[in-house]
Amino acid sequence: MKQLGITIILGCSVKGVQSVNVCMSKISLFIGLIAFAIGGAGVLGYSLPLIPTIMILIGLFILAEAIRKLIR
């Protein structure tokens, strides 16, 4: 349940930063996604291993960056 609270706090801080038109760093987005994935899995009763989850998210960030460069 603690992870869900952290996720809500990070989400609210992201919305606050976006409301004043400040760019959000990729590291804060990455930390927020980790907290969201682990917190959401905990609420649903699943247990996500931390290291494989981080590796999957790193791969998704690399893939998203490559797709973004291809679209431009």
C-alpha cells in the first residue's frame, strides 16, 4: 500500500510541474513508472521482482526513444 501512496504523490508532483510548463526529466518518469508498476501489482496481489522490472522499463525507454527518433 505504501507504493501506491508514493505513486499518487509522484503523479501529483508531475501534474504540478507540467502545469507550470517545466520539462520533466526522464529519470523522474522512470522512478514514477517503477513505483506505479510495483504498487499496482501489490494492490492486485502480485509480487513483481525489482531488478527484472527495472530492466524491462529500461528496455521500454530505449524502444520509445528509438521510435520517437524514427517518427521525426
